[in-house]
Amino acid sequence: MHRLLSWCFSKKKSPPVYSADLNPTTRSLPEANKWILSEYILGKLIGIVGVHPYPLDELLLMCSTLAYFKPDMVIEWGTHYGKSARIFYEATTYLNLKTVIHTIDLPPTAEHCENIHNDSQRGLFIRNLPVIRHLGDGLTVARKIIAEVNPKLVLFFVDGDHSFASIRDELNGIKCMAPRAVVLVHDTFLQGSESGYNCGPYSAIKEFTAQHQLEYQATILGLPGMCLTYWL
Ligand SMILES: C[S@@+](CC[C@H](N)C(=O)[O-])C[C@H]1O[C@@H](n2cnc3c(N)ncnc32)[C@H](O)[C@@H]1O
């Protein structure tokens, strides 16, 4: 702990010890070193991205997923202000990963209730950073990237349209295009159907993981909620 704290307050950029147990044969569940990652999140990441829309447990899940699976590529949609893309950029840098990060959003002219139409605000958090930006439908663009580059292991971050049908189709599309994949879905905390909010992602990932008999892990007890699933 002393070593961690002194690292936190020092100017060194790289982590002092590795931050995940990397042996899936001895672990039934992903097991990252959450103490080290927590120090990093509190000492650095929060200062850049805050805790909105990703609260502490979700930041930890995003960082732990990177630390454990070490994907060679992240493909995420939608970019919006670029907070999730920035989190992936910062955390892969901290973990010394060579992960290439792609982020996709609809064109500024597209009609979508969450689309940012003002170009100066789009991707604000990833401006001038080596995050590759694309315009278009997330699943369609992801298919093209995978066909061109053939990465070994992609972490998909699904945070575009939040209807049940969209997410169901996106998850099934990912399953078809990627023989191995790690998937995080955002906004999966289930509120009552009367809220009219956040019901689609929860139902879609529950159905998808049940159909394919996949591991499913989720943050709990509050909004917005994030789920992890994977097939390797
Ligand atoms: C909740 S915001 C995402 C927040 C973002 N991940 C962040 O960290 O700032 C949803 C975004 O998804 C985009 N979107 C909706 N449908 C999409 C699709 N089919 N493909 C790509 N992006 C989509 C919207 O334009 C919007 O910018």
C-alpha cells in the first residue's frame, strides 16, 4: 500500500505492478487488482473525466476489463462528448497496452435524441488524441474495421441507441463478426417499465447471454449500470 500511495503522488506515469491476474485457467471470473486500479482512478482518471456519466464502479469495470483481457483493439459507439473513449485511452496508456481505440458516432446531421449536432462539442474529450474517429452506424462501421484489420481480441463498448431492438441486433451482430470478443454494454440498470428509461439494454443483454450461455456480470444498485460479457 505504501508503494502504491507513493506512486500515486509521484510524477511517474507507468503502474508499479501489473494490475490483473492474467491466467484465465486458474480463475473462473475476471480478476483484476482493484486496489491498484482504484488508486489510479482516484489519483488521475477522475480528474480528467469526473464521475458522470460513469460512476466509480463503472470506471472500475472499464479499467478492470482492459487490465484483464488486454484487447488489441477497442471499438466503441457512440462517441458523444468522448468520455468513454477518453477513459479507454487513459487506462490503456496507464496499463502500457498497445490497444488501438476506434470510436463511432452518427453524423452530426442524423436525427437521434442523443446526437450532438454542434460539431465543436462532439468528441470534446478526445480532441488531438490518438483515438480513431468514425461517422456512421456503430455496427456497420465495426464490421468494416474488423474485416480490414482482423484484430485478435476486440473490446466492444456498446453505448449508442438504447432501444431493446438496437442492442439485441448489435449484440448478435458482434457475435457474428467476432469469434472472440469482450463486450461492455452501458445503461443496463433496470428501472421499472413505467420509468420508460433504461429498459432496453438490460433486457437485450439478459436475452443475449441466456441464448448463448455466456458469462454475465453487472454493476448493481443504481443508474446508469454497465454489463460485461465475453466469449474467448
Ligand atoms: C449516451 S450517448 C454516449 C455517451 C458516450 N459514450 C460518452 O462517454 O460520452 C449516445 C450516443 O450514441 C450515438 N448513437 C446512437 N445510435 C448510434 C448508432 N447506431 N451508431 C453509432 N452511434 C449512435 C448518439 O448520437 C449519441 O452520441
